[in-house]
Amino acid sequence: MSYISGMNKLTGILLLLILSTFNITAEENIIGFLSPAEKEQLYSEGEISRYFFDEELPSYLFNTEFDKDLLEEISRLHITIGVESLYFLKYSNNIAKENTSMISIYNTLLSVKTMKGIEYYSQSRKKMRTLYTESFAVKDMDNIEPLEDPVYKSIPQALTRFLLQTDKTFGENIYKAVYKYNGNTIWINMINETKMKYKFIPMLKPEKMNVNLFITSVDDGLLFYGVTVAETSSFLGLAKSKKESFYNRIKAMFTWFSDQLEDK
């Protein structure tokens, strides 16, 4: 082997090592706050979740320019119950990288009509149950005629919609949904505009539940983060006993999202 060809080979190896290190660093930068055990669970099981109460704050949101905005949003509530879940959706034959552009993901997230009939596993009943029996966009609080889901060719920086959803736990409610995009991450912030009840018991006043979804891409897949926080009524014990309902909402949304991508 000549000196020049040997040097070229060495240079190529060094370049590969540098690029590999850059990729690791880039991914580590977005989830570097997780412990080794949490990373292992995220990549092996695809999910890490936790509940938090009272003065605690969420801690699983991947690094994004929106993190301060999220904290500002939820600081408006006196949080009595919260749940957060971080999911890793690995690219596969069913979900190909080339089919998951940000505009494709954005339009998927806009298709709220397809959320009707999605299911979750009920721990109390030990079986699958329907989460949303109705799900569609409306013009505003005074006009609840169903609207068609829009399809965009480019992602707007911000978009506001009103959604009507009927679920098995809290009945029919209207949410204000704000979609934001910063070039790498899509954030949806949903706030209840109507009083939420559990079996006729008032549980959440208007604007007292804040649901957030964040989606971004990494080298081998997508990160999907969901967090729900609520300021419940005086029936705090009931709220905590129903904490799985808040988790099920996020889990069902993630399952719906991944299923929609598989259908593309």
C-alpha cells in the first residue's frame, strides 16, 4: 500500500468517526438529560412515563426552543395532577423515513376526525375501550357544525383551531388547539374551553386542563412527547384516583399518531 493511499484510508476512517461522533452528539443533545436507565427503557420499550403532583414539574420534554413556552403555559395553573410520556417511534418497513416529512406529520396531526373510535386499554376494566366517540373541528364555541380537516402544502408558524371531542370519561367538550412550528418541532397546545365532569361531578373548570404534544425527528425515528396537567376541583382524591385517564389520553393519541403514519 502506498503512503498516499494509506493516508487516504486513514483520513476516511477518521472522517467516519467524526461523523459518527457528531450524530451521537446531536441525538444526545436532544435527550441528554435522561439517565442511562431512562434512555435504555426509551429505546428498548419505546416509552417512558411518569405522574407528578402539586408543585412538581414535567421533566421528560426533549430539548426544544419551545420548552420555556411550555413552562409558561402550565405555570398558569395550580397543578394538582400531571402525567408525561416520551415515546420513541423507530423507522421501520411500516413507518419509512421518506414518508415522515414534517409537512406529512403536520397534516396527520390536523386530521382530528380520524381520532373518532380510537381505543385505549382500561386498567380498571381489563379490556380495550373507545376513547373518543366523536372528534372533529368546529368554527368556534357558538358554531359547532363539524368542519373538514385542512391539508397544508407548507407549515404555518402558528394555527388556532377549536375541537369538539366526546370521550368516555369526561363527556363532550370543546378545546382550543394551537399548533406551532419552529422548523424542527411541531407543538400542539390544547386547553379545555368547557367545564369537564366525571359522572356529573364537576372536575375541571374551563381552561384548567392543558394538553401538549411535541413531535420532532432524530436519526433513527421520531420523538413524540405528551404532557397533560390539570388544576382539579376540590375532589382531589377523585382526580388522583382517575390519573390513568390522563395517561390513557396521551397513550391513545400516540397510538393514533403512529397508526396514521403506518397507513400512509
